[in-house]
Amino acid sequence: MVKERARILVVGGGYVGMYTALRLQRNLRAELRRGEAEITVVTPDPYMTYQPFLPEAAAGSISPRHVVVPLRRVLDQCHVVIGEAQRIDHTRRTATVTTLATEEEGTGARRLAYDELVLAPGSVSRTLPVPGLADHGIGFKTVEEAIGLRNHVLEQLDIASSTRDPAVRDAALTFVFVGGGFAGVEALGELEDMARYAARYYHNVTPEDMKWILVEASGRILPEVGEDMGRYTVTELRRRNIDVRLDTRLESCADRVAVLSDGARFPTRTVVWTAGVKPHPVLAATDLPLNDRGRLLCTPQLAVDGAPHAWAAGDAAAVPDVTAAAPGADCAPNAQHAVRQARVLGDNITHALRGEPLDTYAHKYVGSVASLGFHQGVAHVYGRRLKGYPAWFMHRAYHLSRVPTVNRKARVLAEWALAGLFKREIVSLGSLEHPRAEFELAAGGKPSQEPPRNPKG
Ligand SMILES: Cc1cc2nc3c(=O)[nH]c(=O)nc-3n(C[C@H](O)[C@H](O)[C@H](O)COP(=O)(O)OP(=O)(O)OC[C@H]3O[C@@H](n4cnc5c(N)ncnc54)[C@H](O)[C@@H]3O)c2cc1C
């Protein structure tokens, strides 16, 4: 029984937002039914994205709709508001929120009052002031970016196949990825594998014509799988003719030429930027305490330090890692922590409402699995190192067990099974991004290049 009517506001519908709301929904079922508690989730998209599947979505092994989970369906006891928190005044317990409706109506932002706040907006790409990056770079954090990149890569093969200009062809067939973490290595591994396969359907493009380049500022890649497996990944990628450049930075990509710190220059139409993440900028628009990296200062109980009734977890939060040997270490921003923290967070809010003692978040990082393309992978889990097919299989088995909802598990499994029977999908649906172009042409106007607001439909 909760002490008084509790209005819980969850900002963010990703890992932390969705799993915390699910936990609260389960814990407070009776109170929600009696109207003693109310959960509102504010998030820009009506779905949670299972980011570890984005590289497979980009490769066409999983449909875009199956890497996302519809929030309204799973959070059926919550109010889901599609919008963005712009500011949070925790002293007054209010959040300023814009929604699609407030934008359309020009009515400005809405104020939402709350009693308990869960702040989980995650992170955004950490960019640097590299000339040309804002104009030509593409990130790899969202399903839109993953599918956009897939279409773009296949389109480059079409451009290369149809041009007579060797410079245009060369630039089209050069793909530069910046950042050797999970996102960059998996995206490159899957897309190179997909493009290599697709090339067999082009009469004048071969895998040897393509240049795939991975640029990493430090001396190693995939730190998540340990040093040995990181070294193995470099060897494996190089064996596939991928040009891995360690201790190298992208200095410019202005005028569609990637200039690297080692002096190399690559004319290219593709620069994928996956050089790390930083906490979401909305955190700076709150009166809550942040650490020197801009993450919310939290206690091991996932409360925001010194701010009663505010809670946080995931990429946005600096949660002390109580299992770390070195004191002062925070939990790394990854899904492994985000999911587990969300469960403790949901329980702790319930405990707080019921006047019960709070739980402490403690989880020792168990290692990681990464896919490098079809039947290729690398893993370092519970001290065991795996590579090649066994690692790839473990990657699939692990993520299938983790992707939320039975519905999504069944759909993903069905897609993988069908892929074993039929040929891979190699079609580019880039024109989906301009659905009005054909009609505008028919109506006598000039086709606009404006993408639709929600390309997923
Ligand atoms: C390609 C890729 C592969 C990855 N693979 C792995 C992996 O294999 N293993 C692993 O452990 N981790 C992996 N990660 C990292 C993992 O996905 C993140 O650590 C995890 O998503 C963090 O959860 P979160 O809830 O903090 O943030 P998110 O899941 O990003 O959720 C944040 C949510 O907040 C919403 N939001 C943002 N701003 C606002 C606002 N102003 N108002 C309201 N809502 C807002 C966002 O739209 C989003 O829905 C991967 C990440 C990427 C990009």
C-alpha cells in the first residue's frame, strides 16, 4: 500500500525507461487500478529500440520493426506521451514537455507535474568539431540511422555500377567508419559482409573494388571483449581486406574527402561516426547534480544524489560500481547495466513509496559478445574467449534471450530461420525516405528532398 497518490514521471522510453515502467507496472498493479498511483512515460518515439540488433537490421538479417518494441502495448497500465522533456525543475517537481501536438498547434510546451521522477534519456553521439562531419557524417544509434545506412551502402553499389567516372566510382565504393567500439565494429562487420554478398548481383562491382576503412584513435578496438579478443578482431577484419587504422583520427571530411591524421586521404560518400557517446544534453536543462562528464550523480540505490524523489540509471547516470576493485569507478554505459539497474530502480521506487528500505545495485560486468558479420563473431564472457562461428552463435543466442517480449523473440527467430532457407535481401529502399517525390513529379512540381517526419511509418 503506497502512502499517498503517487504521480511517477519516466523520461525516456529506452532500456531504463521501459524496464523501470514495466517493473513499476507489475509492482503497483493494485494501486494503479485503484487510482492511487499513475505512471507517465515521456519519450520521442512510440517504441523502445533494442540497439544491439541495429547492426543486423542494417545488414537486412532482421526487419526494422522487429528491433523495436511498441511501448503502448507493453506499458498498457501507463500513459505513454510521445514527446520530449525540454527542462526539468525538480525543486517545483515539474517537467516542461513538447509533443507532436504542441509543435503542430504552436501552443508551446506542456508542464507535467510529478511526485517521483525517473530521468533516463540515455546518451547521444559524442561528436568533435571535425570539418564536414555535420554535413556528411551519419551516426549509428537509432533504427532510422541503421536502415538509412543500409539503403545508402546499397545505393553506392548502384552508383558505382552505373557511372563511367572513375572518381565517382571510387568515392562510392569507399566506406569510412570512425570509432572501434561495439557500434562501429559491428556495423562495419555486418555491412561489409552484406555488401560483399550483394556484389555478386552486380556485373561490374566486385568485393575487391570496395574499400572499407576503420579509423580508431586509440591503439585497440572492442575494449569490451578484452585485449586478446580485440587483437583477434583486428586480424580478422584485416584478413577480410578491411583497412584497420589504429592510433589514427579523422581530421576532416569536408568536400567528401576523409582526411586522416596519418596523412591518408580518401574521397568517399560514406563517413559513419561511432566514436563514443556522451550523456543526453537535456540533463544540463535540469536543477539536478551532474558529474564532470555530464552524467547524473547517483547513489548505489539509483537515487539522484541529494535530490529526494529523483531517480536515474543507464547511460545518463553515474552509478557507483560497488563491485569494482578500484574505488570511485562508475558503471559503464551499456545495456547489461541499464537493464539490471532498471529492475532495481523500479523496486526501489516501490520501496520508497511504501516506506521500505532500498536495495543496492551491484552487478559485476560479465563480458561481451559481438557479431562481425554472418557466421563471424568474437566473445569474452565469464572469462571464456570464443571466436568465429561459436562466438557468432553465442551472440545470437544471447541477444535472442534478451530482446524484450516473446513476440519479438518469435519474429526474430522466424527471420533467422527463413534466412537459412532463402537468399539474403539486397534491395535498397532509399526512396522510402522521399514518399512524395513521385506524386510531386506527377503534379508538375519539383520533388522535394525533405525526408518525412517519421520514416518508419
Ligand atoms: C549500435 C549499438 C549496439 C550496442 N550493443 C550493445 C551490446 O551488445 N551490449 C551492451 O551491453 N550494450 C550495447 N549498446 C549500448 C546500449 O544500447 C545502451 O547502453 C543502452 O541503450 C542504454 O540504455 P538507456 O535507457 O540509458 O538509454 P536508451 O536505451 O538510449 O534510451 C534513452 C531513451 O530516452 C529517449 N529520450 C532522449 N531524449 C529525451 C527527452 N528529452 N525526453 C524524453 N525522452 C528522451 C530516447 O529517445 C530513448 O528512447 C549498444 C549501443 C548501440 C548504439
